[in-house]
Amino acid sequence: MRGIMLKVGFIGAGTVGTALAILLSSKGYQFVGASRRSRSSPGNLNRAVSNLRLLDSNQDVADAAELVFITTPDDSIAEVARQVKWRRGQSVVHCSGADSTDILEPARKAGAMVGGFHPLQTFAGIEQAVENIPGSTFAIEAEEPLLTSLKDMAHTLGGYSIELKASDKVAYHAAAVFACNYLVTLVKLATDLWQTFSIPPDQAIRALLPLIGGTLRNIENIGLPQCLTGPIARGDTGTIKKHIEALQEKAPALLSTYKELGRQTIPIALDKGRINEQQASELEAILKTVL
């Protein structure tokens, strides 16, 4: 079971499902249909995929497709897997980052092959998802021959693939949260700090985006740890002390986060080679100080 002649269907037509359906259809996969939430609401796929067949139930999708993607919210995947009658030789794949294929056990017991196919990408909207998926890495959990089919699919979508075990999934997903979701949180904290000197959030974001973009380019082009800059990378204890004093006065709620992130940055600075063990100890002591 490989190649673009696979008959693919989707249960769940949210952002991820819609984006994958659009891209797979454009690459020659046979899109046989998607289940819709209601007869009166055709959803995003109807507008995005020209050869769309909207089917009335999840079972209709399962009956028509060789490969079924369950792209519902994560909390609904196991329920879908229980409710649908699967068949031997069929493939059933979810796109959850944190869940293993264990939640597809009803399909496995029915003789279907099961897998996980998680695009390591952020999906703020369908248009952005379609644009961002090419070049992304897909985390795949499956056994052969489905494993090869999903690797081929990742390659066809212009991406890369990594293989994960069930025990890897939660740590993998937590890493994605650090890199993506908490980056948003850090930007929000930075814009909050700008408001202490009367710069509104929209202006702060406009000013900070080139800095964020430059940092991302440095990570890509120079790599860790050499891309690290700033006072900890330089061993600049005086500046760190000033930061702590300013935060204590202007934004004390941010102080513990600043200190912990600083402590996590020290080993990177050591790896870069710009500071020595004594400087690292001095920075550690300052960041542990309770004011």
C-alpha cells in the first residue's frame, strides 16, 4: 500500500484535516470524501477541494477509503475509533502529536493498520497551514507497510519524517510546545514589559518582530550554541543585575520567569565557549538570589 493511488478520506475537517486534504489532492492522492458535522454545514473542505465528496457519516468515510485520517480534536479520536466499523487491510491514522497509536486499538483489533502522522507545524488557519506544511517534519508512528506509505506521503508533501515510538510521543509534543506555543508566551511577556514605558502592544510587536526573525535565522544558519547572544552569552553580570532590579520594580510577576530562563541559558553559553566555569557560577548565583 504505497504511492499516490491511495484512496484517502478524512474524519474531521478542521484546520489540519482541511490543509492535508488540499495538499494531498494537489499531489494526486484520490480524495474520496470527508464526513461533515451536519447536512447544512459543508465546512471548509467544500470550498477548498474541487473534487470533494461530502459524506453523511464517519462510517461512510471508512467504507470508501483505504487510508482514513482521523483529524478530529484529540479528545475525540478514541471515540471515533470505537464507533466506526473498520476492516482488515485498511489503514487508520490520527494526527495527534501527544497520543500514541494505542488510542486506535479498536481499529487494530478489527485488522486495520494504525499509525500516527503529526505535522510539526503551527496551524493558526487553513491558508497558513497549507503554506507552512511543505518543508515541515512529520512525526510518524506505524509499522510496515504503513510506515513506508506515510514516509512517502511526507516526502510527497515536501517534508521530512522521523520515526517515533509510543513512549516518545508526549516528550516530543512537549518539545513542540516549548518551541512554538511558549515562544508566543515569551513575546507576550516582552510586549507587556514594553507597556511599562508606555509603548502599546501593537507597536512593541512591530519593533520586536525583526529581532525575533533575526534570532530564528541565526538558529537556522549558525545553529546552537553559536547563535546565542546577549548578556549571559557574554558573562555580563552587571547587566543581569540591572535587569533583575528593574523587573523587581516594574514587573515583579516576570522576575521568576526571567531568572529560570537565565539559568537554563547558562549551559548554552558555556557550550558556546564565551564564558568559563567561574563566570557561569557567578551568573548562577545572581539568578538564584532572592530579593
